[in-house]
Amino acid sequence: MLKITRLDIADARVLIAGAAEKAKEIGVPMCIAITDESGNLIAFERMDGGKVTSTTIAIDKAFTAAGAKKATHDYGTASQPGAPAYGIASAIGGRLMVVGGGLPVIVNGEVVGGIGVSSGTPAQDREVAEAGIEAFLKTV
Amino acid sequence: MLKITRLDIADARVLIAGAAEKAKEIGVPMCIAITDESGNLIAFERMDGGKVTSTTIAIDKAFTAAGAKKATHDYGTASQPGAPAYGIASAIGGRLMVVGGGLPVIVNGEVVGGIGVSSGTPAQDREVAEAGIEAFLKTV
Amino acid sequence: MLKITRLDIADARVLIAGAAEKAKEIGVPMCIAITDESGNLIAFERMDGGKVTSTTIAIDKAFTAAGAKKATHDYGTASQPGAPAYGIASAIGGRLMVVGGGLPVIVNGEVVGGIGVSSGTPAQDREVAEAGIEAFLKTV
Amino acid sequence: MLKITRLDIADARVLIAGAAEKAKEIGVPMCIAITDESGNLIAFERMDGGKVTSTTIAIDKAFTAAGAKKATHDYGTASQPGAPAYGIASAIGGRLMVVGGGLPVIVNGEVVGGIGVSSGTPAQDREVAEAGIEAFLKTV
């Protein structure tokens, strides 16, 4: 059998709080989703003013990053026209996200969860996701 | 035009905390979802040990209760074989939940959101959802 | 963070082999699916003559049993008309299975995966799933 | 009426074993799916460390290759912006895969099944799928 390490709900709250702080700092209310290492949702918050359409997008960015062990912006590059993974964006019923803002949460080289952020530009979403991870890694 | 009153993210956290406290008290780790009055997710937490399958079920219970302005257990009664709403359980791609544990959040006679709880028996889910609303109403 | 124990691919093969042996013994070619504790597929076999429609059913039985930590036949009882979980069968886009043949795989009181079997009667499916678990537990 | 030639479960195991051996050789744990000539799943294995998101992707690559009698990487070329099949990637609810790693299994000029591989780069996925077919053709 395999031994897996996984974010717990307290970890998820730290990730969301760290991300939300950065979102406030840059003035963009965000949807923030945290999944476990298998891509299943642990926690979610839509900040006041966050976009309704971003609810699913944030959840699916976290799902993609955790499940594929890969930042969603890396899929963005790999799936451009002419690039090897072109067309992957519509896989898994459209759940596979190739837009920036989804990051795997990695501890000791192991993916333990994912964070997905949406409502700003992809660059803002990514910055906010990174802030969440930064805040979390200080607690590990 | 309409003026809508809606839960904010701080309200959502109070609802989740109130529900989680009851869940701990009865010893059943739960999935707890809060939607706004339009049925869109505001916040979600899967307590450590909450069921993976209950993630979607909790979200859909809150969606149903807020959107239909009705407790999901009332749909349970109304959708029994021979009853008027028989068959409604598979509506909206299966999102319309008729199992107890989803309640509209009502302030001054107006639905301002929904809470959905899943992982226990339907009676436990409902009890935990009620505790969330009780905790919230104290703050209004 | 949480520490999780999960079936590996070798375990999944043992579960399938044990189930398939029983399926041959009773003369019913089966679809047999093994998921991890999060409900994600690890391995699947459709025996020659297994039903095409049973592919998804077997996978969803294993998903339900692992994710809900519960035998699917228990949901069958709890979701009868008039019973508390009536209507649950169409939840999660219809993936929540209430028909017998899905069992959680439990080691030391912890759910480490799920097995789902389909193509026979629910009683046959369940018998075959149990045989898979029996074969696996001998190796733990 | 038609006479169809189709992979059996023993063939499917040979295909998976051949693919998995190559996957180990290149050090990339893979999801490997085998479908029959109708695109219905016969067998699947997620090697330890294979990506959760690749489960569906591998199955859909095999489905596409068998059903369309065409390598998925050929669709990749044909579906580029300006090319005749542009936009096909989102067909069938996103199941039609245009990323490399799906190959029809062909015997005597007839498609008898499909193999789909996912978790590596599309080039790696394709290499591993080819190794599966190579191993299988030695047994025909």
C-alpha cells in the first residue's frame, strides 16, 4: 500500500487566508479553492465581489494543479497552437485548466494539495495563489 | 429594479463555524457548503474525515435550498412515489437534492442564502445545518 | 497535514484477480473496478462477455463505496421510498450508486480504496466484490 | 450482418504490460487504458504515481483512437487553427482527444481496439503507447 501526505482543513484555511490577504493588497476580490492531493475540494471562499463564473474555474484550477502535479500556466504554454499539448484545455469535460492561477502545493518534493485562484487576470490569479502557498510554507 | 439582500463571506464563515461546532459535538465530520440567495457557492469546508462524495452533495443541497427557497427534506416528502413532485430528484442534472441537510437561510422573511451539509445521516446533516443557521441568526 | 494509506496497483490487481475468480466460478463475466480511497480509478477489467453498460456502473460503485466509506447496498436500503436518503441515487450526476456490488476496502479500520462490480444481479455483484476483498485481505 | 474482430481481456493485459514496461524504462508512471474497437473500456491501470487527471485523459485517448480509427496526434495536426478539423477537440463533451498518446490497435488492416496513455509529455505518452502495441503484435 501507499502512504500519502495530504493537506488538512487547518492547512487549507492558512492557504486561503494568505491568498486573500494578497488579493486585498492588490484590490481584486478573488475566488480561492483548495483541494487535496487527489483533486477533491477541501475548502473554498468567494471574497465579497469575487466573480460567480470564477467559482468553478478556481475549483478546477486547484483540481488540475493537484491532480496533474503541475502549475496551470505551464499547461497554458504547452497547449498553445502548434505546441505538443494543444487541445488539452477541453479534456475532462473542460475541467483541465490551462489558464494561470492553479498551483500544486508541494512539501518535501511531494504534492500534498492544490490551490486555484480566479477573478483577476491570470497573472494576478497566479500572484495570489503564490501568496497563499508562501503563507502556508511558513507554517510547515 | 430589485434590491437583493445576500450573505457576505463573513456571514458564510459564521454559518460554517456554527455547523462545524455541532458536527464535532455529535462526532460526525461533515462537508458544509454556503451559497448566496442565487445558489452560487460562497464558502465550503470539508472537515477532516468528511466524505469525498459529500462535497458535491453538500454544495447541491445548499444550491437547492437557496434557489428553491425550500428545505431539501420538504422536497423529500413532496417527491415520494405518488406525490406531486415525484421524479424531481434527477432534475438539473441531478443537482436538485431531496435529501435532508439543505436549508434556506432566511432573514426578515427573505431568503439570503443556503446551507448544505452532508456526510452523516440526513437527520444529522439537518441538525448540523440548523446549528449553523442558529449561530448566524444570533449575529444578525 | 494528514497521513493517508492507499491501495497501490499491485493491491488493485489482487482485488481484481480475486473477484474475477469468483465471477468465473459462478459463471458471470463481470466488470470490476478498483479505486483509491479518494474514489479515483486505479484499475479496471471487463471480463470477456462483461456488459458495456456495466463499465461506468462498476467504476461508480467503487467510487461511491470508497468516497462515502459505505457499501452501495447500504445506500440501497437507506434510499427506498419513505427512507431517509430517498432520492440520493441521482446525486453527483448520477454517480452515487445505491445498487449492491460496491464495497469499501478497509484495512485496520481505515478505508484504503473501493471495489465495484457489475454485470450480474446485485447479489452476484456483491458476492464477487466480497471475494475480491477476501483475496486481498489475505495478502495484507 | 458484420463479423467484428476485437481485443479480448488477455490481449488488453499484454498491451498494458508492454506499455508499462516502457513507462518504467523512461521513468514516467503512466495511466494506460485499453478499449475495444467500439471505444468501450476493456482494461485500465494507473501505475503508482500516475496522474489522477490522466485517468480520464488516457481512457478518452483510447476511445478516440479506436472509435475514429486514427492516432490522436493526427487529430492534433488536423485541428490546429486554420486546419480543417479546427475545434474538434471539444467534441463529444471534450472526449475527443487531439493530444498524442492514443493509437488504434490494428491487425490485418482492421482496427480491433485502442490504447491511450497519459501522464508524461505527449511524446512520451505516444512512445509508451507504441511499446504496448509492439508487445501485443508479437503475440498475434
